[in-house]
Amino acid sequence: MKYKTAGHKCPCGCGNLVFTPLSPADWQLSYDGYGVTLTPSIGNWNYDCKSHYWIVNNKVRYASRWNDFEIDMVKKKELRDKKQYFKKRRKRNFRNWIYKILSLSCFV
């Protein structure tokens, strides 16, 4: 949790290390006292294996194999979603900053 990243070896057996950033715009990790769940699914599109799976309560659940077109489409969608998420976040942070400045100026 310190580094906001989860890491594991790819379950297909290729030996690649998989790191998933933890944030509202990426993956979420939950632990219920018994097992770890990582959502959404993990698609290792940049590895030769191109494995696709979920980790639910410490178990790997394989998803269907995606073709190159499907992978390209989801990469584009994820990029759009992240840009939108951070754009909203920047606006909210800027708005909060302005409110703080305005509220401080009332006491001067």
C-alpha cells in the first residue's frame, strides 16, 4: 500500500512480473481478511503471453483471449478514461484552492 502498487507473477507461467497501479483511475485492491481481490481484470497486453484474468479471493479466473483489435480498443478507452478522471480531479483541486484563497481573504 505504501507504493500504491500491487505486484505478482503472471499466472500463465511465462515468469513476467505484473505491476498494477492502485488508484481510482487504475486498479483497486480489497482484502476481506481471507483473500485479496484486484479489480478490474488484468490484461497483460504488452507481454507475449497476452494473458487476461481476474484475481478474486486469491484465485485466478481466466478471461477469454482478446485479439489485437480488441486490445487496441480497450487501450484507447482506458487512456480516454484516465484523461477524463485526471481532468476532473485537476478542476476540483483548482476549485478547492480558489475557495481557500477566497475564504482567507475574507479575514484580512
